Amino acid sequence: MKTFLALLKLEFWEHKGAFLKTPVIIGLVMGLFALLSYFTTDRFIIDVSGGDNLQLAISSLQQLGGDKINFAMDVFMLMSGSLYHLILFVVVFFFLLGSLYDDRKDGSILFYKSLPVSDTQTVLAKLLTAMLVAPAAFIVGLMISHLIVFVILSLILLINGLNPVTLLWMNVSFIENWGAFIIGCLVQALWALPLYGWLLFASAVAKRRPFLLAVFAPLIVSFSWYWYNALVNLNLFKVGFFKTIGVLFAKATTPFATGIGQYDLENVDFDPTAHTGVEVITSMLQSLMQIEMLYGVIFAAITVGLAVYIRRYRNTI
């Protein structure tokens, strides 16, 4: 166990730039965007309670009910969480794509081989780094980002003579929305497991440019399957294969599945007992019961096993 934890720490410190700096940069951009919005929005006509400048628009917030403010904060936190999920997927994609290939390219695989560490442990450490370590860094980054934005919003409210505690902080559901992001990271890792396994396999087997194998090989298989059904069976609706791939990819990139976009802040009938974050968590957990999840786990087990086997006998490019 200590050896395996050491491998996880090693992977983290080797890629701490991507795992730590990326979520921090996103948070700084979000904070900068909030400031720019405040200083530039006053140049435009704002249709909020008939106001024609930013000060009147901000003052009108006192007229909104706590439910509407809470809902707006839920939308912001969940949408920013979706952005973090997408960027997390991109970061992990390139991490896994080069994980085993780079070891052979720079010769560090010989160092790993000299240690009392099995190839299975090495490959699983890289997989768990993608599934647990990287998401943990993004979870902390998201929390810090939200706090930065809310502090900036609090200063804006204070400047305009409003109380940020009663107007903002008391209407933010931190536990529900942060909990939704944490659960979303776990759901995302499970849905992305077949893709992670494929990336490890491509990284282990590719002699050069693993990106081409990881991306274009599935595309060739997909198009071949499509044209087989279209030309041989003459039935364009036999797309179960594409449906499975589509569901896996969609859940791997954006695990949040909620109908936030259909609500209208002015006309929606708010239920004080409803919590958007809780609804999102329930939706994500229910998605784990789909049959595509079983297909993905089986495919991931095969590809990870192949990656371990190939790494055992391939030490150079």
C-alpha cells in the first residue's frame, strides 16, 4: 500500500502544473471576468426593473426573493462546475495519452523497472491518478474559485451600499453545489473509465504519435460500422453502437444532467423545498444504472489489462 501511495504522489508531483495551476488559472479568469463585468456593463442599457445603469440594477436585487437569488447562485455554481468538468477531462486525456508513451520515450521506464514495483501497480497508479488525484485537485480549485468570485461580488455589493451577507452568502448552497461537483467527479471518472483504459492502451502500444492511434482508430471503426449498417443492412437506424459511444463520451465530459436551461427566473414557480444541487446529484447517480456503464467497465478492464501486458514486454519506442 505504501508503495502504491508513493506512486500516486510521484504522478502528482510530476504533473502538478496541470493538476494545480489549471484550476487556479480558471478561478482567476472567473474573478477577472466578474470585475470586468462590473466595470463595463454600465456602458450598456440594462433592463432590470426599468433601470438604465448598473447601480439601479444592483439595487433592484433587494426586490428579488431569496429563492430567486438562491436559484441564480445554483445556476452559476453548477455551470462553472460543468466548465471545470470539461477542462478536467481535457487535462486527464492528455495525461493518460502520454503516460506510458513518455516513459519509453525519455527512458524513465528503465528507472521504474529497477524499482520493486510491478507493471500492474504502475499502470493502475496512472489510472487512479486520472480518476482520483486530478479530480481532487480540481475540487479544491473549484471551491477556491467560487470563494474568489463571491468575495468580489461582496465587495461590489458593499460599494453599492448593500449587505452581502444577507443578500449573497445566506443564499448560496455551498454543500449541495460543491457536493454535486464532487459526486460529478466520481460519476465522470466511472463514465470515462473505458476511454481512460483506451488511452492507456494507446499510450502503451504506440511507437510514435499515440494521439493518432487514440483518436483516429476509433473514428475509422465507427465510420466502418456506420457504413456497414447503411450499405449492407440498408438501415440507418441501427445505431446502438453510436448511442453507446455517444452516452459514454457525453457523461465523461459533462456528467451534470439537469434542466437548468429550461427555467425562467421571472416566471418559474419556486418550490422552497427543492434544491437544484440535490436534483443534479440524484440525476447523476441514476445515470450509473444504465447498461452502457456495464459495457464501459468491461471494455476498460480489457484495455487496461492489455496496457499492463504490453508495458511488461516493451521498454523502448
